[in-house]
Amino acid sequence: MSRTKVIPIPVMGRHTVNAYLLLGRRPVIVDAGTPGSGRRIHDQVAAHGVDPADVSLIVVTHGHIDHFGAAAELHRLTGAPVAGHVADLGPFRAGRAREPYLPTGPMGRLMARHRNLHLKVEPFEPEVLVTGETDLEDFGVTARIMPTPGHTAGSISVLTGEGDLVAGDLIANSFFGLVQGRPANPPFHDDPLLNLASLRKMLALDPTRLHVGHGTPLEPDRVRRWASREHRRLSRLERTGRIRTRTEAGTA
Ligand SMILES: [Zn+2]
């Protein structure tokens, strides 16, 4: 076992959209940014003293284009295989997210109108198809891919041996990272209850920190308190039939 360090790679703004660099025996990239950001990610990886050709894997946390928009480009620039969950293969292969986006609140309702979310980007085919918990030791990091469905059916997180959880959009910072350190839903969830169940499952593993796609790292205790409030809020909505969930069978 060797230490695996988690380094944020800003893709848009300082914290608005993040990818991550995991440094172990070999480097692994988590998430592939917005369309056209491949070079920016590549150059930042190099600036951390990593030869991009040494990157062993690019893990894509889910099928939204701010996370896989530059996957094909980054694959070309590094030569590394891309890993993604089988349940989001549809978006990866189509180069676009499932429509419509299901807003978690006013922010999502506003953002859903933004044309950049509905772009078609270059598709990719994951060479490493994730179907369950996956050990990344063979890729040079002491870490595991953990399926955390709910935000999308194929959402995954990466948990390192030190307890850092690179969580994609399982949780975010308030207002898409503008209010730093305050846990909040990202603008959209395909299945809010399933996402909360995935989040609680990860919290039960006692992560030391949560590194998110949008915002700065979150303290687990603060996320626990948020999750309890969110549980009460969703329970109220559920009782009155006001939760919208993407109803599609499994893996389309
Ligand atoms: Zn997302």
C-alpha cells in the first residue's frame, strides 16, 4: 500500500468545475471536464510534475458533459484508457446527457435552460467498463471505484486508502461551488432518494474528506448533518408525491 494524494484540477473557474489528479505509484485522472478542456487538464497534470503519458486511467464519474466532455480528447492526449460505469454507457456513446435534466431546486430549473448543458460532445467508449466495486491497485493507486447511483444511474465515486472520497456530483457546494464548504445538492439528480442512499452509504465508510465536482472539499460531519436534513425534506416531498425520478429500466 502506498499513499494516494488527491489534487484538484480546476476546469472552470477556481472551483466551479473540477477534475482530480490522484497521485500514487502511477497517476490517475478522475473526471474529464467540459468539452474542449482536455488540453487544460493535460497541462495542469504536467504542471504537477506528472508525465501525462504515465497516466494509467481516466475515471469518468458519470454521464454529464461537464464530467465527460473532454474524455475522448484527454484519452488521445494521454493514451490512458477511460473507465465508466455500464449504466451511463448511453450518454457516453451518444455524447450527450439524458434529457430532460431533473432539477433539484430553483438553481437547476434555471440552469436547465442553459444551452451548453444540451450540447452534443465527442462520444467515447470506456475501455474499462465498471459494473461494481473496482480495485484500482493495478492502475497504481490505492483506491477503489464505488458505485454511487442516483445522480445518474451510472454515477461512481473513488475512495482512496486514506479515506479521501472523490465523489463527482454525489454532493456539491451551494450554488454550484459559489458558497464554498457548504454541502448542497448539485442542480440535477435523476433519482434524489437513491442518490441520498448512496451518499449515506459512503458516509458510513467514514471518509476523511469529500472532493466534489463543483466546489471545495467538504467535511464529512457537515455532510452528515446536511444528509439528515435532506432526508427529512425528501421524506416530506415523497409523502405528497412531489419527487420526480427518471423512470427508465436499468441500463439504457
Ligand atoms: Zn452531474
